[in-house]
Amino acid sequence: MDTLVDGEDPIFGIDEDPDDKQLLAAYGDMDAEDLEITIPALASAASNCSVYLNSFLGTAAPGRRLGSPTIKRRRRSMHELFQELGPSTFRRMYRMREESFFLLLDKLDATMNKVMNRKKRTSGATPNGDITNMARLSMALRWFAGGDKLDIAALHCVHVNEVYKSVWCVVDAVNAHRDFDITFPTDHNEQQKMAASFAAKSKCGFENVVAAVDGMLVWINKPSDKIEGLGVGPGKCYCGRKKKYGLQMQAVCDANRRFVDVYVGSPGSASDFTVWLDSPLRALVETPGFLKDGLVIAGDNAYINTLHMVCPFRSIKGGPKDAFNFFHSQLRINIECAFGMLVHKWGCLRKPMPVNFKVANINRLVLVLCKLHNFCIDYDSKTKLALHEDDNINIGLAGGLTQLSVREQPRELIGAGHDPDPEHRSARRRANALLSELPVFKMLQHIEKEGYQRPPTNTRR
């Protein structure tokens, strides 16, 4: 049997005061040998009980390990940080100019206060001081741009958990603010203005296209179990065309590449046509009187020709139909350009979403990225920016798509739902039978009447 050193605690090795032994011996029947073992154990148990009681009574800060020391941090001044970065580096790190950043902060400041008040800790103190809304917006935009959470936490002198807390604070604030809402215009005059903007881009005089539609894959990690809200297993999220797990996002844009409708959350294996059938916009478009008479939406071959949708002809190698496909693509390509701008601006879309992000939260996040995309077009610039070098490295280390050029299109994500399904084939057959009554036929007649042809291939290098 092991022996104990005099005065040593048998459990924690804490020296005890000999006066305590004499005090207990005076009121108890234990001999000195028993007290040698019992007293330190009782003292240790009392100490542990005190710590646990403090935590239950609310005197310990929630979310922290019991007994963990407070790490002293000096909050970074955002104004000093922005001044050190300079205008060029600031735009690459935050994907907008400094003036746009402060305009966004002014819009979100009151809403962020409401969000943080709902999530405010009920007990404990903040010995390092509260984190300002400017710092939270800074952290969120850096993460949206593709930054690593550890680097962001170190830059802002906060705990790493505050990075994601700031991300969701900004997500909730943007979604709660009505100025950022994405809605398809219901006023016919506004729709006519949208069609006029597309007509200005058309080289053949198409005046009836009001918007362009397409789908994009939101990259996620393989879900571990049945996905909440979708009612499907993880296999349904695998996109065979892109060889990735993801969620389908369908978006509609105007001629300025602003999103006017976003529908996200379908599993990655769903076709674009299936997502369109499920989208609320499709029900609105097919409601009589919603679209101004004669206006249509331009889509690719993943969709079908209807009274409100115009798609290219398939398997055409020449003639008027080939010319129609060319001039149709001049307008439809705006949605692909919008996706390219979105992915170039927000680097978090170039890599899988974090494993612990739920599908419902990813939907909220992607919607906010689209809203901030519109904000940057309205108040900042449509110019594509190169990713910051550190962000590009972080994206590559996470297995994402590094940016090789600001002019590249993220083909690994765009057009994920082109694989036809039986419903898509039968709908296409019905549309072909009524082709002469659809808007696409009138647009084809315009091409034939005016004698438009596909321009010769540009062979310049």
C-alpha cells in the first residue's frame, strides 16, 4: 500500500493547514491516522462543489469551461485597421469600397443591435469589452470573401467563436431589413423598363425579354444523415454532373445582373426544370396578368419553351434557328455573368460550406450573399475583383476552387441541373407540339424576316 507524505493531499497534492486537523480532532472521534487521509479529501470535495454551485447559480460565464482563465485581449480599432489597409487592399479584402462598407453599416446598425440583444448573454461579464457592430460586420464580410476564421479572429482580436456569431448576426440583420429584399417587380411599367434594358443589349432587336434564369450549385459537405426540411437522404444532394454534394439555387436576374428572384434549398441531384416547377416564381409567372403581355424569361436548354419562357433550339448547326440561338444567348448569358460575379465576390461559395452548417442556415446565408451582390451593384461597382492572396490560399487548402483569373466563369458550379428527367422530356414534347403558338416561334420569325445570321467566328488570338 502506498504511503502518503505528511501534509499532502492524496488526490490533488494540496498542502493542508495543520491547525485544521487539530480543530476537527477536537470535535470528532477520528484518530490522527484517519484524519491524515480524510481531511484533504473533504477539502477537495468542498472546493469542487463550490465551483459547480457557482456555475448553476449563474456566477460563472456561460459557454466557458469551468475554471478557465480569462484571456486578456485588446480590441482592435477598425478605423486604424482600415487606414493601414489602404483603398486597394480594402476592396480586395471586403469586396467593396470603404464608403460602401460604412453605408452598409448605417443600414444594418439598428437591426444588428436588435439581433445581438436577442442573443445577449444572460450572466457573466465581458472583461475585454463588447464587440462593436463595425467589427462584427468586418468579420462577416471577411468570412463571406473566403477568409479563414482563425485569421479573422486574430485580426480582430476576438475569440474564434465570435467569427461565426458575427456571420449569423449579419445574416439575420440583412434578412430582417426590407431594403435588401429580392422581389420580382409586379408593376408592368417596371417590367417594361427591364425589357428595355435587355433590348439595349440585344444585337437583333429582341424587345420582349424581361429576365434571365439559370441554376447554380451551392457546394456543401456530404450530409451525415437525413436532411432536415428536405425529407431526403444525403445521396440526393450529390450532383452527378458536377461531382459534388450541394444544394440547387435557381436565380433570375435583370439586364444589370441584379437578382430579382432567388430560390435555394433543393437537393443537388434535382434538375433545373424540377426546381423551376417547385419555385414560387413559376406559379406567379403563370398567373394571368402577372407578366405584361408579350414579355418572357430567357432560359437555357434545361428549361422548356412555354408562353412565358424562351429557350434555344436543340441540335442545330446552321440556319435561322442557329442564328436565334446565338442572339438568344446574348441575353441569357447575363444570368451566368451574375453567377460569376457572385462567386468571384464571395469566396465562401468557392468551397464547401462548413460541416456544422444546417441546410436551413445555408439557405439563409446564400440569400444574404445574393442581397449583398445587389447592394454592391447599386452602391459600389460591378467590376470583378481578384481575391486576396490569403483568401485564395485558404480556399485552395479547403479543397475549393481557387481563382485563376477575374474573367473565368465558375463552370464547376453553374448549370448543375441540366440532366433531364422523365417529366422534363414529356413537357418538352408537349411544348414542341405547340411551338407555332409560343413566343419563341415569333422571335424566330423576326430573325428570318430581318435576315440575321450568326456572326463569323473571331479567329484573332
